[in-house]
Amino acid sequence: MNTHTLSSEAPPTTPPPPQELKGWNWGAFGLTWIWGLAHRTYFALLVFVPLLGWFAVPIVLGLKGNSWAYRNRSWRSIDEFRATQRNWARYALTAWACAAASALILMFVTDRALKSSGAFEGALAHLIADPLVATRVGLPLSTGRVGGDIRVVSGTGSAQLDFPVSGPKGSGHVYVSAARELGLWSIVQLDLVLADGSRLALLHPIADMATPASSTVATDAAASQPSAADAPAQTAPAAEPIRIADAGPLSVRDAPSKPLREAWEQQRPGLGVCFYAAAPSTETRFTLKLRLKPDGKVQRAKLNAAPGALDAHTTECVLRQARSWSFPSPHAGAHVVLAQKLKAQSLAPERRP
């Protein structure tokens, strides 16, 4: 007679991890759900739960990763387990290093793109020309990383930018709101918050120059008042609007002149902001020469004037403004040179005796 012996022994199970394996698991901490799927530790999928999962799950995996990995998979030896977890730690380190490098590259590219925009160039040119900035912050100005965003659709768009600025006398933070129409940028709002918390609401250069008639009426009305206290405000040089007029024909080389001439004339009045601080009582003449890229952007700007006609700050402001200009792309796709003699004139009304 055959005799069958029944055994009540439980099937073999993976023994608990040795004490020396109960340490921090960098692979589980750094790669979370990827490591979890590879080690059948589905708790790691909770990392997708907002807030709690983002912060708590990686820490729990780092603390319990070795125990769960040793229990949920079969291992031929402890040495195999250790080697596998070391590899996962290397994978995590490589992934995080690549992510950090990508973030730095993205920040650098974004900063360069924002600083090359017409909105930033226009705001910086206004800062350099503003006498309040020269008094409270000083020149030359240094700028830090630019934040914000620019949105452009079919030549029309808007920009919201902010960036730190510093000079020999102080520092602050600049907030810019700009608009783009017909391919041209204009500053809508420009504020400077100084380090002491005070805010300077800087004037919009395009708005100042777009309403010379209203400025003239206000000055005439003030002149009719008998009070002598208003006289200094009427004759303050910095308040006088400046007009940039042509002192000679525009020279266009190697491209059709009409579309480039129209773009030049639309953008030329913006140079007036650079002369507010000086407010010339007589004409200030200079020659502006631009070299354009095939895409219509300014590659190089050059300014010539008589010795002593323009100071360094005004010259730098004019060049920065000109570099922010944009033109229709020349049909020939070649580099185009534009040059014109210009004159800065004060539009303040003459006072009669």
C-alpha cells in the first residue's frame, strides 16, 4: 500500500533584508515611480498626487526603498542586490544632473531672448535717459536676469518684464509693460522700485512725444498765471518735448527704399527720449548709421556728431534705441545700410517779452 505524506510547511519566502541593507536608497529617492515599477513597489505611483506625493513619497521611498526592493524581487545574493541599487543611484544622479543642466541652459537662452527684445531695449534706453534714474541709481546701469513673458501674434503682442538694475548710487527693480503693433514696440508702463521701497513712476517716452499740442497748451496756460512760483516749472529743461527731425535725406543702400524709409520714420521719434535730460535749446545735429541683417533686425549702429555735441549717456541711449528698431526684411536677403543726418530740436514754445 502506497503511503502519501502530507507536509504542512509554508512555501519558501524571501527573508527580511539584513540589517546592513536598511539604509537610504538614492535610486528610489531620485527616480521614484520609475524605480518603483522596476521593483514592483507600486507605492511609488503616489508621487503623482499633488503636493503630498511630490514631497512625502520620495522621502518614504528613500527610507524604505531597500526593504521593499529586497522583499518584492528575487535576488541571488546580497552582492547582486547591492550592485543593482548602486546602478540605480547612478541613474538617478545622471538624470538629476541632466535636468539641472537643461534648466540652466533654458534660463540662459530665455534671458538672452528677453534681453534682445525691443521691449527690453526700449525700457533700458528710457532708464539711461531718465534724470531721476541717473540721480537715484547712477550711470552706467547693470541689469540682472530678466523675468516675465512676451507674446506676439502676427506682429501684434504684449510684454510683461521685470529685472533688477544697479548703478554706482543704488539699486532697484524695474517693471515693464510694453505693447507691439505693426512690428514696433512701445512702452506702456515703466516703474522702478528702489532698494529703500520707494517707487518711481517713469514717464512713457512715446506718450510724452505723442502729445506735444497738449504740452504746449499746458505751458501757455501756466504762463498766463500771475504767480511767479510756477515759473521754474514752466522752464524746467527736462519737461521740454524734443523732436527728432531730418537734417538730410535718408540713404538706403542695397535694398528698395520705400518700406525701409517708412519704418525708419515711424521709429525715429523715439530717439527724443534720449535728449530729455539735456533738453537742447538749440539744434543738436548728428548722423545715425545702421547696418541691417537679412531678417530686418539691426546688426550694428553707429553715431557721428561734432565734438562735445553729445555726452556719453545720450550717445549710449541713442544707440540702444536704434539697436531695438526692426525693419521689413529686404527682398534681396542682403545686409542693408541706412544712414541719415538728424537734428534734435526743443518743442518748448518761445516766451515773448
